[in-house]
Amino acid sequence: MTIYQNNLPQLITGGFYLLVNLWLLYTFLTPRRHPAAQAALLAGAVLAVLFLHPLLRPLGIAYRLRSYLAGCLFLVPCLLIFGESPRAKVFVFFMNYTLTQFTYLVFRHLDRLLSPPVPLLCVGAGLVLELAAIPIMRRRLRAPVREILEIIDQQRTALSLFPFLSFALLAHYDLTGRYDLAGFVALVLSTVIIFFAYYLISVSISVTKRRQELERISSSDSLTGIYNRRHMERRLEEELERIRRGGAALSVAMVDVDFFKRINDEHGHDCGDFVLKEIVAGIGAEMRASDILGRWGGEEFLLLLPAADGEQAMLLGERVRRAVEGREYEYGGLRLKATVTVGVAQAKPGDRSAPAVKRADLALYRGKRRGRNCVVLYDECGGRDAD
């Protein structure tokens, strides 16, 4: 017990900083275990820390280094308590450790430089300031940190190591034992650089997400959520360029909802919008992973079918037709039925987008003349080419 009595002020302040770290962990991470299990894991970590200090002392390890090693033991309950990925939990753990360690070191330097009559007076003042700042950190930092965690979860493993490196740098400043003005300035400048790097990471992620969202909005149909005509035209050109370079086959399918105007006229546009969205969901369920669906205009949809010749496209078009015909669409007490006509055309080497779509549209028109609710291949129409 002598070791703890000799370092009682440090133990008290260390305990308070531990509480701050835990508070921050629960700010940025989501617990997934029962509260009793959480309490047991944290209590086990505290006991492990208390036993680790005297065990390491005979090895000649300095008290401050023992404190760092003991503090890292709390990574174990962090990994077990919270539901995020291990990379995200490592990131948050050492980010919090860096933040509280910076506060501790700054005020510890002030203690040594100012030499107040009360031991660790400045450290205690720093603790009070940090506790008072936690509500502000919760409001201002939670969203940016969550955005960083999303990126880390997308296999950005290297990013999760950055807080550990920043923590190691601050620990190095402490373990050198330099408590002069030059060391204090170096500590502050290094920490400013560290947290400026966090800021840049957060800003970069936010800008990227906004750019992705704007791109999604500009390429999506506002009603159905699938691609809009402008995006489909661009994707069709890309696919046609691929087959011009000797790629696999490409087919285009135009899908039109039969008598859709009647649904709007008899039941209203809200009902019509609902039916369109349900039909899109039905088409999506029949598509392959490589297929691309977009709204061409009104009740017409365009399907791009990479690596599919005319016969394979006909089979997929028939699956789509049956899926739509086989469903009932319930809206406001109404039970509605709908059908689609599908025109299919296989792209040719050297095609541009307009002729390819035109052939699918001509096949669709032939399907409507046959009575709708059918799938027609352009090559079966016997009509003049649409070049």
C-alpha cells in the first residue's frame, strides 16, 4: 500500500481523468452489453490496474510509464462493451486518451513551472475545466467523430492508428521528465498540430460526404430513388464504349407501365406515385447485380443489361413482366393490378446511345400494338434499323 500512499494525489487525479475518459467513450461509442456486465468489466479493469502497478515496480519501470501501461488495460473493456468495429473502438479509445493526456500534461507543466503551495493544484484546476468542457465536446465533436468512425469502418485501418501515434507522442513528452518552458512550448505546439490533423480529417470527410450526397441527388430520380435519365445516358455511353473496345454483349430494355394514365386519373397522382415506386421495387428484385435501372421519363424505365445478349435480355424482361403482373398494389383500401410492356434491343459494336435506345423503344411500341403486357425483341420486329 505504500506505493499508493506515496502517490495518493496522482492516484486521485488519475481516477478523475479515468472518469473523464469513460464519459467520452460513452459519448462517441454505443454500448451493447447489459449495464451489469459493463460495470463488471470496468471494475475488473480497475482491479487489474491496481495489481499491475506493484507487479511492475520491481522491474525498475518508472511510475509514469506504469500508469500509461495500466491505463491501456482499459482498452480491453472498451473492446468488449461497445458495439462498433474494433478499429473504431481503438480510434476512440486513444483519441480520448490523447485529449485527456494533453490536459493533464499542460497543467502538470504549469504545476512544475509555477510551483504552487498545494501539490497538483494546477492539475486539479485542469480537471475541473475538462469536466466543464465535456458537455460542449458532446455537442460539437460527436457528429464529426461519428463520421470519422464510418470511414474507419470502410476498411480504412491505417486511420485507426493515428490516435495511438498521437498518444505515444504525448507520453514521450511526459516520460522525458522535462518541465521547463521549452518543453511546455513544444508540448503545446505538438498537440495543436495533432488536433489540427483531427480537424482536417473531419473536414475532409464532411466535404467528401457532401460531394457524394450532391452527386447522388443529381443522378437520382426524386420519386423512385433510382437513377435519372441524365445519369442513365452517361452510363449507357460508358457501356457502349466498353463493347466498342471488345467487351461482352450489352442489351437495353425499355419498360413501360400499361395504362398508367388511367391509374392517375381514377385514383389520383399520389396513388400513381405509390404504384410506380412499388413497380420499381419489383423490377429491382429481378435484376442481376450488374444490371442498371433508371427512370427514363414518366412511367418509362430503362434497363441496361451488361453481358446479356438479346435472348438473355428477353428472359430477364419476362421475369420483370411476370413479377409486376403477379403483384397486387394496396393503397388507401384499394387493391390495384398493373402490367408492363418491355421492349428489348441488343446493342451493336459502334452504337451510340440514341440508336440503341431507339431500337428498344421501337420494340416497346410493337409490344403495345400487340396488346401490351408482353416482351418484344427488336430483331423480331422486322422493322427498319433505327440508326
